[in-house]
Amino acid sequence: MSAAAALQASFRERGFIVDDAFATALQLVLALRKPLLVEGPAGVGKTESAKVLADVLGTRLIRLQCYEGLDALTALYEWNYPRQMLRIRMSEGEGESLQQREAQIFSEEFLLKRPLLEAIVQHEAPVLLIDEVDRADEAFEAFLLEVLAEWQVTIPELGTIRAQHPPHVILTSNRTRELSDALRRRCLFFWIPYPSLEQEIAILHARIPELSERLAAQIARSMQVLRGLPLQKAPGVAESLDWARAIINLHRDHLDLQVLEQTLGCVLKVREDHEVLDSHRDELQPVLDGPGSLQPGGHSLDTDFGLGSVSQPRK
Amino acid sequence: MTYPFDSLPANLAAFCDVLRDHRFRIGPRELQDAARALEITELFDERAVRNVLRPVLAGTFAEVHAFDRIFDRFFLRPAAVPAPATAAPAKTIADQAPPSGDPDLGRGAATDGDTAEEAAERGESQGAVQDVADAEGESTVALLRASYSPLDAEGAVLDLEPADRPWREAAAMLVSRVRAGRSRRWRPAARGPRFDLRRTLRSSLHTGGEVLSPRWQSRPRRRPRFVLLIDGSRSMATHTWPALQTAVGLAAVTLNTETFSFSTALRRITRDVRRAAGGERRLLQLHHAWGGGTAIGTCLREFLRLFGERLLGRDTLVMIASDGLDVGDPAVLRDAMAGISRQAAGIVWLNPLLGTPGYEPTALGMRIARPYVTTFASVTEPADLARLARVLRIR
């Protein structure tokens, strides 16, 4: 069995279905020691893949959640100011020089490690998840480039800290803005599309074993239909799982019109999308009427649903 | 799996050359990584080779999609591979007979790796944005052109001039009028709502920890973003220049300016506008985006679909320059306007006919768009733009 296949099997054991292409990309992260930039629509398992990778490797997951305004200090380190203040007050009258006092309070004892520094000082290579990197500012992205290239951090008061075991890095992006070419070139890239019909059924069974064959097929087929509609927020795999759990909680074993009405809120999160569905209700009808059997020809839709760079016109 | 050349390095280098021809950004580092990646895979398995090369050599969604097609053509139909264009790999394969050329693989078809935005920028018919018109049916497009373009205006060229000082000043006024929200980033400031502990501590070292001069932080304002959508149909032919000057003026003042032209299809012209703003005189090849009738709704819907999530937000002012003569489906225009209105800070409609005595906005497009527009204006000269800055209404 190849390393990628072994990785794929390990993910499957943990209820996370990855295809061989993604397993290979993760294998490359380990082999080439390069960060992996994962893009794709919301809810397809980008973040989860990093968590599962850490579990598979038996190492620590360190997560840096990006947001607008995130700066280098918040991501790297901060000094424990209240403790420093206290130490200064307590050491009053001890006759120490300014330099001695500085050396004392700017020591590792007073350092609060944030995710990036935490990832650098580990004794075993952790998985560093830099989540939603597109939400951070360009300035932070430039700073990130430096860290990802060198794996060393310079703290003026302490000196340079170099990673002994550089982390395995997974970056995720929802493409709310375009990332710089420089960042892309430092990373491997993988696009996670929505799963195909067969993949989605497999995911549903892997995550919710008690789900009936019929209901799993109905949910997966409904999702294929919904993702083909011009929705503002197309539902992802996370919505499929929520939907399945909601229907099970209603003690129903199949999807019909009544259940659809009761649980639609698990799938469509924007009012306008409900209106879109109303005008395309007939497209869902065969799924509700039929046995929900797996139809041949299920495929992953070749679109990123409005996230940009779509090369096919929507019908 | 069949290979065009004898050795693995030669095949890899030639394949990367073909990818570069398709505008993939592949440098020495990527080539090296690709070689290292091949070391960990089984070379007899085509799928495995494809899977290790794709994450290394394709860096965007569009490239991922183009990669598989190019891979198939290169490795599975080697007869179709053109002679490598660059010198380095050519040396490696010097002894090989150059394979016959395939027009699909040459530079002429180098749109595979482009993003939709880049395609839109060039206004190429293969691009995703232009595909919309194709999807609507060529016959419809032809009808639109025939009804609005008795003369063939497809080759029209517009002179895009650098904005002179009055335009830039008026644009600067407009930028200053749009007050964006506060950033989440904290910055050192003379006064502010938050203590800057780091700087305060530093300054108090000299006074034994006694805080005599506290330092503060505040959140700076974000920069507003401007999106201009300029109607390039024939009925607007005499009115496009001031709209473009507005765009160039804004681009000279703020980098957060995006410009599109539309008629039967959407085209991104931000790059041309930015160059003009930088002082470069540009001849804008207008293609048919400037020739045919106006499907405003379809184009705005495409804008929303391709760029909405990225460009629209509470700090974005959308400016649409059009006479509102729409020949598309009214429902599509209504939905598109509603979508933009929901996501943007405001919509300014620049209607050149507004200054015409006795003009009433009765065109169907105008009537549909009206409820969503926050400010109507007509801009023909810098003074008009300055006036717009004074009367501008945003949410």
C-alpha cells in the first residue's frame, strides 16, 4: 500500500473520506515539508482535514484563526504586561540597573506564546492550521510569508528562535479576497470541490452510521440538486450532516415534502435562497417521490458556486 | 502511460514549459519540488503521477482545471505536444525529433490557466464572463447587436487618458465623503479607547513602573472601495468618456477601485484604468463589449456571481454609469440590483441623460433600478463629480 493510500485509510477510519488526490496532497505536505493551501466552498471539510491529519499523525494541532485586523504580535507572541508591572513594583528598591530590570522582565518567563511561536517551539512537528487566511490583511500575509519561509522568529528582547521541527502547515481560504502570488508559490495547492453523489453518501454513512441507505441517498441527491441552483449560499457537506442528524432526530427514515419543510433551515441559511428553491421545487420532486436509489452518473459539479474563477456558464 | 521524451527530467521540464505557455507560474523552485514529488510516487501509475504533480504545479482553481487537460494532452497524446518554446529544456531534448504541433496547445489557446477575472479583463470570448452571452444564445446576442448597432462598432478604440488635476481633486473629494467603518486592527494613536500596554510599559521603565505618560491605541478607518460599472453600449457612446475619467480619477486617488465595462457581456478593465491613472495613455480596445445592445441585468448578475463576494461589502460604493436602456429580462435586472443593494454601502447611478431638460427616467431599466439606487447623478465634468461628493447618500 502506498503512503497516500495508507493516509487515505487512516482518514477513513476516523470518519473522514478523502479521495486519492487529496491524500496524495497531504502526503506531499509530509514529504516536501511545504505548506498546503486548501481552497474550496464553505463546508467541504477544509478545516476538519487538518484536525484529522493531526490525529492521524498523533501530534498536536495548533490553530491560528485569521480575521481582519489580526497582527503579527497576536499571532506570534505577547508579553505578560500585568506580571511585568508587578515584577517592576516588587523589585523596587533592590538597586538594580535599568538594563538588569529589562533583562529580568523581558525573559521567557514573561512571554505569552501565540499560535505561530507555539508551533515553532514544539519538540515534535505539530500540525499548524492557519484557518481562513483570506480574512487576514495583506500586511499579515506578508509577515506570514517570512515565517513560512524561514521558520524562525526574532524577538528583539530574546533573540532568534528557530524551529527544530517545522510544523506541517495547512492553510485554508474561502476566497473572500485573492491571495498574493507569493503566498501561493510557497504552498502546495489543493481545491476541494463539493463531493460527488457517491462520495457524499459515503461521507454520510461514515459520519452517521445509523443513517438508512435510502435517506442517505435522498439527502445526497437533494444536495446535488440544490448546489445546481443559483443560491447565495450553496449548502456544503456540513449542512448535509446537520440535515441528516435533524431528520434522524425527527425519527423519520426518509425525506418527503413535510420533512423537507420542517428541516429546510438546516440547509438553506438565507431567506432569498428559500425563494429560489420555491421556484425550482419541481427539480427536487423526483428525489422526494423516488426511492432515493443511487443513480448512475453522479459527479462532482464543475463549479465553485460564485466564489470566483468559474469557467462554465450557469444554466 | 506514454512519454514524449526519453528521460524523466526532460519530460518534466517540457511539461512545465507547456504549463508556462498556459500562463502557469512555474519557477525553478516549483520544478525542483515537482521532481522531488515524483520521487515519492509510483511512476508507472498515471493517476498517481497526476496527483503528485497537480498540487505542486497548479496554484489556483482555474489552473487545477486546466492542469488535467494539459496533462492528458502532453502525456497521453504525446503526438500533440508542440516543440518547447524556451531554450533550457530544448537543450535537454536536443537529440529528440520535435513532436508535431497542436494548435490547441500553443500560445493561441493560452486561456486554460487564466482566472475568469483575467479572461474578463481581456474580454476574450473564451472567458467565463463572455460565456454568459454565449449561454443566452448567440442568436439573442446577434439580435441585440443588430437592433442597437446598425454600424459595426466592434473594433472601436477609446483613448483612455490620465486624469488631469480637476478630475483627481473631485475624485479625492468623493473618496473622503465615503466614511468606511473602523478596522479591527489596533494602532498606536495620540488618543484612543484602549491602553497600549506594550508602549506604556516601555515608557514607564524609566519611572520605576509608575505610569506617568500612558499610551493609547485606536482602530483606524478602513479604506472605502469603489466599483464602477460602465455601460459601453452604442447608446452611451458619447457619454462613456466622463465615466471613464471618473474611474481613472478614482484609481489615481485610491487603489481600491475596480472598473468594469458591460453591454452584452461584462469585461474587467481595472488594469487599463490603473495604468491610465499612473500617467500612461492607453488605447482601450473595446471589442464588442462596447458595440452591442445592453443586457444590464445579465451583466450585473454576472458581476455579482463572479466578483460580488470579493468586491462588495459595507465599505463598497457601486457606481453604475448607464442610460438604463436595457433589452434584457426585467426580473434579472431587479434581482441583480437587489443583490448589489443588499451587499454594498450604496449605489450611485450616473445617468448622462439626467442633465437633459425634460428628461424623466422612464426607461424600463431605470424604473426597475430606481428603488435600489441611493444617489442619481449626471457626471460630465469634474465639477459634477465634486457636486456628487457633496450630495452623495450612502447607508
